[in-house]
Amino acid sequence: MAVVWITGASSGIGEAIAKQYVTQNSKLVLSARRESELNRVKQACVALGANGSDILVLPLDVTDHGAMGDKTQAVMDEFGRIDVLINNAGISQRSKCLDTDLSVYQQLLDVDVLGQIALTKSVLPIMVEQQSGHIAVTSSVAGKVGVKWRTGYCAAKHAVMGFFDALRAEVEEYGIQVSTITPGFIKTDVARNAVVGDGSQFAGEDPNIETGMDVDKCASVIVSKMNKGVKEIAVGEGLSLLALKIKRYFPNVLFNMMAKQP
């Protein structure tokens, strides 16, 4: 049974991915800050047929880099190996650059970039010793396309795309796979939980998110493509994925489109 560690597992894409791995008889490590929500997800997985003893609830704040070693050791003590690490923790943004405190940019980079790097560095030596493993990170179409109201979020998601693309080149010789996940509009609470310029919660709705791809369908695509070893996994529906093709072949068209967005 593969041991799969998922961060940001208390809701949204992370929760949905956990449920997908239940169908593959995997052992799960569920991490996020909210332990009560992680326990809820665990019970949902048990209801789907998972054995409770095969699920470790491991609360984790990815900005606490000093805790990474102990958390990693806790997984090893419980299951003895780590086969898949899905770096899915993250926050989004809804504020213009002119209105955004520098501390908010720092928060976005700490959570969405450095937190993913810190946990990956903690787990990587284990996978090197195993001579096997699969590391994934949830980036975004915003990791390829610049979008209004998300300057910090786009910066962070572009950064993780670059880091994990480079990491892939370094670790292939150890039998380790790396996948970058680039979701478009997925129906989750990502917009409601986003931060605004002063660091407070946006707590509003984003029509594109509200009408986005079903999160369970999204997770099914992600896990299926990871199982096939796909290195860059674009997932979503409609304009959000079309934007990737426009950026590649007609960048100026996309730039003009983004400038006209409200």
C-alpha cells in the first residue's frame, strides 16, 4: 500500500484527492492547520471504505519550517515510508498591488512557496534512500498567466512551477517523479479564504470559481494523471485552460484579454 501525504487536506482539492486515494487502498497522511477538519476528512474517508488505522491525522502549519523534521519522522514512525507527497497547502489573494501591504506578499510567499519547499526538502532524503517516490505541487493556471487582483498569488504560483520543474531535473536519477498541477477554475472555497490587501479574509464569492469544475472530478483527473506519470497536469474546464494555449501561441492576445478583465 502506497503512503500518500497530502497537505491542505482539510478542504477543497486536498480533501477530494484524499478521497480518490481511498479507492486505491492507499495509506493516508492528512495535514493542514485545522485538526478538527482533518478528523472530519478522515471520517469521510472511513465512510468510503478506508481503514481508520491507515489514516494519520497530522496537523501542520507549513510556515513552521522548524517542525518539518519532527512531522516527517512522525510519518516514518507510523508507516515506515513515504511514497507520494502532494504539496497542496496554499492561500489566494484578491487585492490590487496598490492596495496590498508588503506583509501580505510575504505571507503568500511563505505559505505558497517556502512552505512547499521546506516540506519537500524534509521528505526528499527519504525518497532518495528509497530510490522511489512521487512529489507533486498544486500550482495554478495563475502560475502561467498573470491575473488582476492576484499579483502575489501569481508570483507564488509561478515560483513553485519554476522550483519543481528544476527539482524534477535533479531527482530523476533517483527514480523520483515530480508533477506540477495547474488547476483552472475549480469549485472550492479558495476565493472565500483568500486574503485582501490588509491581510484580512476576502470572504466573498468569485463567479468563475462558483461555476468552476467539480472538485471531485478535478481530483479524479489529478490522481489518474499522477498514476500515469504525467509531469504537468492541467485540469479544469473552459476559458481557464484555454488561457494556457493562448499564452503559449498568442501571448499579446492574452495580455490584452487580462487587462480588460474587471
